[in-house]
Amino acid sequence: MKSANTLIIFVFTVFSILISSCSSSLKTNQNIDFGVSSQPDKALYNMFPASIEGMKQFIINPSAEGKELMIEFYAGKEQLVDCNRHRLNGDFLEKQVEGFGISYYLFEGSGAVFSTKMGCPDYEKQIEFIASSSIRVIHNVKIPLVLYVPEGLEVRYSIWENTGSEQKALKQE
């Protein structure tokens, strides 16, 4: 009986040492901006590139009961504009995390703002969010949605969900 207790204590001690050494060897990414969503477990982000030169990492991690959501996101910046329509140059490209088969998104483009060229007499300029074209993805909520955007830009997103309400389309005759 005494040897069984000693064995149990020994196994427990070895197990405790292994757990503490594994958790101390995990390197968390210090460059994550959790301003876009709630802060999830940082250990999940070790598979993503820690940093990309000139880029800031954003995380979208919505809490949801379901397994998948459709998320629409875009990059942009606030800027003083006139009456013209403005758009940010650039698009998100889907990249794969090597060895995991999980996607992350990289914004590529100059980030320059282009606009229509209408005359705006007597128009007072105002600050507006100038957005890039958006991208919609079906996202598994168990995995973080990671985005890399050039410094000076921010990310905004919308969550699209199925209401469960089915509608019948009208047949054109």
C-alpha cells in the first residue's frame, strides 16, 4: 500500500512538472490587437505569423453558439472628405498557415484613397470612414479569424446570420 501511494505521488509530481514546463514554453504573440473582438485564449494564435513587417494583426473572434458564421470584413481609415464617393485601394488575400490548413487574410494594396471628381460647391468637409472592398467568409467560430492590415488602417466587420425564416421567391411570368 505504501509503495502504491509513493508511486501515485511520483506520477503526480512528474505530471505537474511536465505541465508547468509545457505552459512556460508557449510563446504568445504580443502584437495582437484585441480591439476588434473579445479576448480569447492567446495560445490559439501561435500557429499564425507573429508579425509581418509594416502590418498590424487584428483578430475577429465572435462568441457564438453555432459552429459557423458568415463574416464580412474590410479595412479602412477615417479621413476628412468632401461630397465625392471615396474608396480605399486594396483587397484582402487569403493565405494558408503552413501545416494547419487554416486561413488568415492579408491586405494588399497601396492603401491610397481614390474618389469621384464631382464639384462640391459650398460643401463642408466631414470625417468619414473610407473602406476598402469587403470580403465575406464562412468562419468556424472555434478558430480565430486573423487579419493583417498595414499600419494606419483599421478593420471593421459585420456578422451575417441565418434567421431561419424561409421566403418564397416570386415567379416572373
